[in-house]
Amino acid sequence: MKKIFIGTIVLATLVIYSLGVRHERPKVGSPVSLSTGSTTNTKTNSAVSTASGSSSTSGSGAATQSQAAAGAYKDGSYTGSTEDAFYGNVQVKVTVQNGKIAVVNFLQYPHTHDTSVFINQQAMPLLQQEAIKAQNAHVDVVSGATYTSQAFVQSLSNALSQAA
Amino acid sequence: MGMPITVEVVDSSDSALLSSTFNYFHEIDERYSTYKDSSEISQINHGLPKTQWSTEMQEIMRLCEETKQETDSYFDVEHSGKLDPSGLVKGWSIWQAAQKLLKAGAADFYIEAGGDIQSNGVNSEGKPWLVGIRNPFNTDETIKTVRLNGKGIATSGTYIRGQHIYNPHAPEKPPRGVQSITLIAANVYEADRFATAAFAMGKAGIMFIEKQPGLEGYMIDDAGIATYTSGFNEYVYA
């Protein structure tokens, strides 16, 4: 019984360790286009002035959000770690200008394949669906929230830890 | 409220219109900011008796209670024993500020605070104001353009500074599955309070909006798929 008990502890330790490692290790995902379905995002980011900084995806995802709120960062572009968002990978690139976050781009975000995009007429008789795609239309003003999720925060924190 | 505010008035060059609008938002912030110890809402959360609340605060709390009833309790300003009506005050104050501009004689303007917008009249080219809906996956892109024709628009989502909306029926779980929901309503007050509630409902939120008369919505889910209500296309420009 004692051996089984010790074995269980060893196993539990390994499981906990592997979870920790899995959490910290960057996932190597194939780069996903920043668009959904067959649409292609051709919009380039003209706000990027300096393109220094690391493009590595290494680093811990354990950086805290307080780092993200810490104020002055070094100017440049920084690529965050790839984080598992359960439904796919999230990876961001943050561009810092004048010590502040200027632009946050998603290098990877959860991607739905064309085949899984469908409209369930029975479930939603009135609602309609479409894949979102970037526009170049001129607008007077923009409505929207600045997005985050846990995976986003972790990738962003990682990117900003490089800018600190 | 700690958010950027934009005011554009095209049919008047009277800069006093702009400064009085910003002063109004400053007053709102002084009264409702839970980050300021001196604000009335902070004093209330430190025990200020209801009899000493301002008339406006009592009206705001009445509206919050009304909204809670209308949204199956998904809209709730009481979190862990503290009151935070900012989810209603934002839209309400934009709408109030727009009324003040109208009374002062402006007709062609918009007011935007934290991504929620009330527009009136036309833009500097004499055309309807065009409002872009931000791509929740890429904050410097828009994915839809709508014409408001005097109506209000508001988007709820999660913010970089942290989850600001939660599901009161399951406080420990952030709403899942939805990146953002944008609502168009008769005015920004209606759009904002229902957007807050619909976002807290998760994916069921868009069907709730479909059933509400006078509200149209555009919900973007985790997979980048938009689900929108049957009347939303009437506002779509591109």
C-alpha cells in the first residue's frame, strides 16, 4: 500500500509539473492568417515605426497583468508568447510608441475552418451569421471594446515584459 | 470613468459647446467614479444613508433597478455588496450630453465615450455619420460600417484593464464564447444598458436582443463569426 501511495504522489507531482511546464512552454502553432474563412486581411499597420524587439515566442505566460499596466515602456514592437485559449491559440504583437501601447495586433487567433461555419436555421430562425472581415472603409468614429481574454493578457504581458 | 471621450460638432464653431460637454463628463466622473473616494458613489459604498443621496443618484439607481428587471437580472450594479452603476451611467451621460447640445442649438454632432456613441444629423460632408465596429481581434481594424441616422450605438466586450462585465448568475465565471456585442437602439442609453446585459448572457445574448423591440445587435464570437439580428442590415453601410 505504501508503494502505491508513494507512486501516487510521484505521479501527482509529475502531472502538476507537466501542467506547469505546459503552461509556460510556448506552443508552436502554424501561423494563422489574421482573417476568418477565405477572406484575407491585407491591411498593413502603418503605425509601426520601429521594428526592433524580439520575435521570439519564448517566455513564460505567467507575467502578471500589473506589468501590463506599469506605464512607460521602451519603444519598439514586441511579440508575445503563444497562449492556449482553449478554442485555439492567441498570440499578440504589441507596438510601443512614446512609452505607451500604440497598437496591439493578433498574430494568431482562434480560427474557424470554412467547413465548420454554418447557419443553424432550426436553432436560430431569425438570426443571421457571417464571418467577420477587415474593412478599409472610411468611418467617422468607431464603436468597440478593447478586447482581452486570459490568453490575450498572458501573451500581451509577455510582450510587454520585453518592453519594460 | 477613465475613458477617452470625443465630441465633434460640425454645425457650430462655438468652442463653448465642446468645453461645456467635457465639463459635464468631468462632473459625472466626480460623482460616479468608484476610483475616487470623494465621489458620491464611493460615499454611498462607505455607508452614506439613502436619504442623503442626490436626486440624480436616486434616479440612476431607479433606472438600474428597472434595467435589472428588464434583463432577467443579468444587468446588476451590485457586486460583492458594493454599488457600481457605471454600466448604466456611461450611456445615460452620453445621452444627457447629447440633449444638452441639442438644446444649445447644435444639430450635427456626435459624442463618443469609451466606444459608445450618440450621433445626430450629418457629418462635415453633409452625409450620415458612419460608424465602424471595431474588430475585437485587432483593435486598429473595423469589420463593419453602419449608418446610425440619429440612433445610438454601444459595444460591450472585455477590456484590457480587465473583465468589467460578469454574469451575476455565475460571478466566478467570466462570460464565455462572445468577444463583443454591438447594439443599435433609439439612443445610446438604451444601447449601452442592453449591451452590458446581453454580453453578460454570453451567446444567448443575441437572441435576447432579437426579441426586444427597437434593438438590433451584432455579436462576434470566439471563432470570428458574427451573429446578427434580423433588422441589423437596415443600418449596414458596408
